Amino acid sequence: MESEIHTEWSSALGEDLLQDPISAVIPPVPSLWSSSAGPWSTESSFPTVFNQYAEEQDYSTYTPSNETQSQTVQTEEWTEERSTNTNEDWESDMRALEDCSIELNEQYEALAKQHAAEEEHHNICVHSLEKTRDDRNHQYQGFIEKIESLQIKLELNSSKTTRKNFMVKRQELTAEKDRMEEEKTRLAQDLEDTEKKLKILIEEQSQEKFSWEQEIADLRVEMETLCRQAEQASQTVLQDEANPGPSQHIF
């Protein structure tokens, strides 16, 4: 019994497949994917199996009975009901997939724009750093060339500079020597004048000393004379006191 029902259901399904092999299994829904997108494509492996099954069966000589027709009608009603439910679920899933696809596409575009902006900013920074590096290298080379040029000039002018410095130093030493000679002459003249003044002072002091000595000798002689006179006067007084005269007896 079960095998007969299966055979009749297969027969009905085969007729539907012969009329429209794809719409009998999957309702017509606009595909968002390419022909190679996978199990959601109209070229999926399931319709291919049903097409192969329909081609292998020969329905040109098949005549269904009344019971078979009744079961076919019931099968069609059940298939339509399942198709409706499947169609609603399918459309809901497809809308969800479409929304998800749109959201992913927006996210992808946003990330792509962000990546492009970051890459552009990175390229600008790299270009700026390269320009700065080139400028610094150019300045460095300029400094190196200036230093080398100065070294060459110093080497060329070293002898001239040495000779010039020697002449300047010689002139300075000559001027210093002349100044010292003049100072020596002036000091010698001052010394001579000082010696003359000292000699004059010594002579004056000698004369003054001689005069002082003369005065002292005169004063000494005078003092000796006065001392003798005083001594004589004292002796006279003493003699007078010892031998009083006539005048003294009268009193």
C-alpha cells in the first residue's frame, strides 16, 4: 500500500515536473546572487536531480486512474499549501538575507572609504617625511661643501696668515722695545738728577755740621772760661772771708 502511494505521488510529482520542473519544487523568487552563488541559485543541484529523474521516466503512455486522479488532486492541494508556507518563509528569509546583504554592503563601503582615507593619509605622511628627509640631506650636503671649502681656504691662507701675524707681532715687540728704551732713558735721567740733588744735600749737611761743630767748640771754650772765672771768684770770696780787712773790724 505504501509503495503504491509513493508510486502515485511520484507520478503526480513527475507530471508537475514535466510541466514546470523548477516551480514545482521552489517558488519563483528574484535571486540576489549570481549563478554560482551556491544552494540559493536556480541552477542548484536539487532541480538538476529532479530534471534527471523526470527525463528518466517515460510518461507518454501513462494513463492515470480515478483513484490516482483523486490522490493527485489531494497531493496538489497539499503541495500548494506547502508551497504557500514555503513561499512565505522563503520570502522572509530572502528579505532578511537582502537586508543583511545591504547592511554588509554598507559596512563594506564604509570600511573601504575608511581604508582609502587612511591609506591616503599614510601616503601623505610618507611623502612629507620623504620630502623632509630629502631637504635635510640637501642641507647636510650643503654644510659639508661649505666646511670643505673653508678648510681649503684656511690651508691656502695659513702661510699668509702666519706671516702677517709674525709681522704684526714683530711690530708690537719693536714698539714695546722702543717704549722700554724711552722708559730706561727717563729713569736714568731721573737717577742722575736724584744723585745730583743728593750730593748737594750731603754738601749742605756737611757745611751745616761743620758750622754746628764750630759753634759747639766756641760754646765749650766760652763755658770753660766762665767756669774758670766763677771758680776764681769763689776762691776770692773764700779768701776774703778768711782774712777780713780793716773795714770789717770797724763794723
